[in-house]
Amino acid sequence: MHSVALLTASYAKDIERFSLLSESIDTWLTGYTRHYVLVNDEDVPLFARFASDKRVIVPASRYLPKWLWALPPALQFLSKRRVWLSLLSSPVHGWHIQQILKIAGVLNAPEQRVCILDSDNLFFREFDVGQYAGAEKTPLFVTPKDIGADHPLHGLWLRTVDQLLGIKQRSFPADDYVGNALVWDKDTARAMTAQIKSATGLNWVLALCRKKKFSEYLMYGHFVANSPAHLATHRVTEDSIAVSHWDDTPLDRPAIEAMMRAASPEQVALCIQSYSSTSVDDIRDVFRLSSRDRRAPSLSPDHMGEEAQFEMPKAR
């Protein structure tokens, strides 16, 4: 078995969602060594309360190059988004920085495998992530032939990924590797960044800063798919361990409860995208009620009044 870490890139506006994610990890997850939390330098004090023996808060500047620096918040009155400046590229925004930090975090982690968790994920069942992510082959989630040439986002991202990786031939529909609770292998990520440098002639961070419109998940997936050697070290699966809500429609509590009830036994995580504007309080209430119910002792019909051990089915 390979060592497994968790990694989250977050920021101040997502702190309530991250709080719920960290609570769910502490409640349900085993099999990992550390949870690395990468945040903007000015957000480190806000996230300090989540630090523990197994959770490390890492300032973004530790992994970003010196030529890329954050514009102080007080000077960002012309932009609603966090801005990073560079003399080598046009300004870069927070979403791009988070993608760069995820890649850098995997490259710098002592562990061989990293499960990447965005702040809008949470776990609601017992899950040994070490058994899942640390096995001989790295799980690689894919939705086959899901990206059409005219897809407004993924189609554009994939064309950028092809340029970054030097992939010359592309046919549509193409496979989609975007998902939740995805696992990366460190050696594969290192080979991917080396391929970016080979294809672009640039340091991988600079290449991403100049391109901007890309997806780190599409890049990892298509790098693996186009490398027979690395594909052989991955276990391709169409089964996600997360049940997800990708729409921008807000969910109420009954809808959240329905999502969790509809999850297959192998689905242990819930992701409701933050842009859906679903109430974090509603998600938290459903999560805590579910956790309480699942952890509560059951009563044996043959021994009324005596507690019977409640046994959670483990995800495979």
C-alpha cells in the first residue's frame, strides 16, 4: 500500500464550507497521513483553528514562485476577484492559483498518493481512503465521451490542455476527467509537469499562468490517457465515490437528503457546488442528522431496550 494524503486548496470565502469538510473528514475518514490545506497567506490566521496533528495549514507563497505575487486586498478595489501579478504573464486570478496550488501540493507532498478535495465536498459514510487511494494502481475517474467540441467550458479547457501537453490529434466527443475526491499519483504529476515544460519550453507554472483557461483534472486525466506507461499504473473507473450536484440551482433540505439517500453504497462523499448558492447551514444540518443517525445504536427486536452494535457498511 502507498501512503495517502488529503489536499484542499481553499480561501476565506469558502471557510464555512471547508469547516464542514474538515468536520466530515474527522468524523468518517481513516487511512490517510495528513490533510494539507493550501490557502492565501492572509487567510492563514482564519484557517489556523483547523490545524491539528493530521491537518496542516500551508500558505500559498510556500509553493508559488517568487515572480508571482498577490496584489494586497486593499488595492483590489477594481476587481472582485483575488489577483496575482507577474512581469512574465498577464494577471492571474484566484481560481487559476488554486489549480496551480493543487498541482504544487501534490508534487511537494511526502506521500505518494494524494486525494484532492475541494471545499464544497463532505463525507457522510465511513471510508478508508488509504485502501481506496493507496492500492497498487491509482484510481482514475472518467466520464467517457462526455465532452463535445462545442462544450462551452470543457471543450475550451481541453484544447488548452492539448497545447500544454503537446497533444497533436484530438477527436470529439472526448473523455472527461473532472470529478470530486479525485486521486493523483505524485510520480505521474511530476511526469505531467515535465511534459508541459517539454511541450511549451516554459516552467509549468509560467505555462499555466500564460494559458489560464485550463482544468487541472482534465490535464492529469488526458496526460495519463496519452501515456501507455502511466496508464498502466492507473485503474480507470466510471464510478465516482462522490454524489454531486453540478447545477447552479440551489437545493433545499429535502433535496439534499434525497441526494444522500440516492447514493450507492460505494458513494461516500457529497459535493454540492458552491455556485449553486445552496445554504451551508442546510447542508450542515443534514450532515449532522445523518451522522447522528448512522452512529446511533440500533435496537434488537429480540432484546427490546438492549443496545445492539450499529455496523456501517464500508465503501469498497
